[in-house]
Amino acid sequence: MHGSHSATTSWGSVLTIESLLIFLLVGAIAGWLAGLVVKGRGLGLIGNIVIGILGAFIAGWLLPQLGIYIGGGLIGAILNAMIGAIILLVIVMALRRA
């Protein structure tokens, strides 16, 4: 694999540098949007990325359980991750108040 920048994940799919950058970008945008909706401001670059990525996993599991399917593509990925990030932020804020 001379000249190729990719790694194989534990489940066998190939993760390229480009796909990793897109994944991080989607997480950052989704986390930033969720931060604006829930708290009225972003959470900083790293916070946005972390919240957005965790949100993507939450929504990726939860929304299909509820029968909700968001379209594919970049916009669908951002919306999906943003919904999950909003859910995560609301839960975190509720736990902090408890």
C-alpha cells in the first residue's frame, strides 16, 4: 500500500485520511450547531467534535429504534449527529442540575 493513507478498522472497513477528516468535520459542525441550540453558544472546537461524534453514535442507534430515518449524504450525516448531540447535551445538563 505504498502511497496510500488508510487504516483498516477492527470491523474490516477502510478508514482513509479523507473519510476521517469528513468524520471530524461532521462532528464539529453537528456539535457546534447542538451547542448553539442547547446552550446558545458553541463548546470550542474539541468539545464540538466530541459532542458531535458521540451524538452521531447516539442518533445512529436511537433514531432507527424510533422509526426515524434521515436522508443520507453529508447534510443527513450532520443532521443525524446534531440530533444526537442535542439529546446528549440535554441529558448532561439535566444530570448536572440533579
